[in-house]
Amino acid sequence: MLKSYLNKIFQIIISSKKYYIVFGCSMVFLTIIKIFSYSFTDSLSDTTYEDYFNANYRTFSIRIPKNLNFAGEKVPVTDFSVHEAMERELVINTYWQSQSLLLHKRANRWFSIIEPVLKKNNIPEDFKYIALIESQLTNVVSPQGATGFWQIIEPTANGYGMEISEDVDERYNVMKSTEAACKYFNESYKIFNNWTLVAASYNLGMGGLKGQLDKQKVFNYYDLLLTEETARYVFRILAMKEIIARPKVYGYMLRKKDLYPVIPTKKITIDSAIQNLADFAISQKINYKILKLFNPWLRTNKLTNIEKKKYIIEVPKNGIEIYDMDGNYDGSNILTANDSVKLVTISTIEKDTQVHNKELSK
């Protein structure tokens, strides 16, 4: 029946004045019908399979924006080496959809926390993309021991006054590690007086970058011959800036509900030791997992605090069930960068633990 019907269509096409055009279209149509009749089984020939692939799969080249810049500093995209290096990173990150999609989601949550810290320290907003490419906005640890969103190594952390002890590692604290990164950026800018070189120095180091500039007798990043990692570094930042800032241009059709919201927190000032963080978590009506997710800088199951130092622990302000069954979240329950949160001070943890233990014994 189908064969008879297709033969009739074929005869009509032959008699058409636009025979060649229509014939070509009909062949594509017949190929698709044939493919679906096979249900993609192994009996499908390689030629038929390749014809279907070529007729339906589409991959597009990426156009380099004319006004591309980092922190207001123009990128010389007419230089073939710059143009092609930029294109490489845009192509890789545009078509690495799973990774870039997750970065869109995480950026919506964390950039609103990072941006005010950059602004307070007079660092251009584009520097937030360094945290994104360094760690994918996760608390990872590199083989060299670089840690947290900003991938800070221990000597650098110590130099900027960050605490690293058995129980505490402030490199995992987004606010404090961003502050430390800002100190580095401002220190580097005093040397290079150029934000693009400051960004490159975050990968190579101030001394290493200055040495290359002196050796090669040039004055900007785009004229330098560098190791592949540093040579790609700024272009990776620029590529993610483009894709995150203009998602639709690169094929990412995201709704507000698709992005991760900032979860409102209550900040608790602690000035005493916590013998058991699980007990403390339950006293705050959460569990140990949630406590650690919101405070990854707490590295063990206790907080030793002999010197009575003040620490700020964050816990969810309105609970952890922020999504409904359809994946929507309540916009009125979302914290913005301008919201202020009153600190709740707890001078002794033992009282909360005693209350919790009494409740358990009932």
C-alpha cells in the first residue's frame, strides 16, 4: 500500500517542471520514510544512516563578537592568533552543553554573592568568571592542593590571613576566599596596571608573568607566547563571559525556574567551641549534611575554639524545601544581593545541645 502510494507521488514529480528540485526533496523524504521503517535496527545500511545524519544534524560555527572586551579592555580580534584562540574556547564551551548548562545554573546562585565583594574592593565585575573557570563554582581541590571556588593554595591563603587548621579551612568560605582573591587582584594591578594581565597573573603568578613580559619585550597579554594553560586562560574567561551573559546567542534557552536560586540563610555568630556538629545541626532544626553544605569551611565534626574566636555559621532561613513538585521555586523566598540578614548571636552552644538532648529523651 505504502509502496503504491509512493510510486504515484514519484510519477507526479517526474512530470513537474521543477523536476530536479522536487526530485531531490522527494529523495530525502523517501530516505526518512525508509529509515523509520527500519526502526534504527542493525539492518540499516551505513549509506542510508549517513544520509539521514547529514540531512538532520546541524552544527554551526561561532561568530566572534566585534566589541569583545575584558574589564573594559578591548580584545584585538583582528589578530588571527587572537581570533582563532578565542574561537576555540567559544566552540568548546558552546558545544560542551552539559557543562555550560550547569555553569549557567550555578552562576545564578553564586554570582550575586561574589559580585558585591568584587565591587567593594574596586575589582571589575568580569573577574567573577575567574572563579567559574577555576572551579566551576564548586569546592574542588586540585592535585597541587589549590582549594575552593578561587583555587587558593595554602601559602597564599596564609599570606592573606585566612585560617587553615584541623577544623577550619577558610578557602572553602566563598565570601572570605573572594576577599582574598580581591587582595591578590589589587596587588597585581599595582604591578601591571592592566586588568587583562592581572587575570593572566592569577594563573601564572605575578613574577612568572612579569618575567615573560620582560623576556619577550612586549606589554600586553595578547602578544605573549605562553604555555598552553596560560595562553588559553583569558580566552576561557572571555568565552564563559559571553556564554553566561548572552545565553540565547549561544543556543541556551533558559527560564528563570531552570536556574539555581540563592537560598536565604540565617547567620549565627559562634564564640565558643562546638563539641559535636551533628548535635548543633539538629538544634538548628537541620541535619549534619545541610550544615556542611552551607558551611563547607567546617572540615571535621567539631569546632575547636580555645581562643573564643567569632565564627559565622549559616543555616537555611526558611527550610530546605524551596521547590514545588513541578520544579518551581517561590520568588518571594529568594535572597538578593541587596538583602540584609540580621545576625543571631549564640554565646554558648551547650545550652542548645542540652535542650536538644532533653527533647530526644521525651
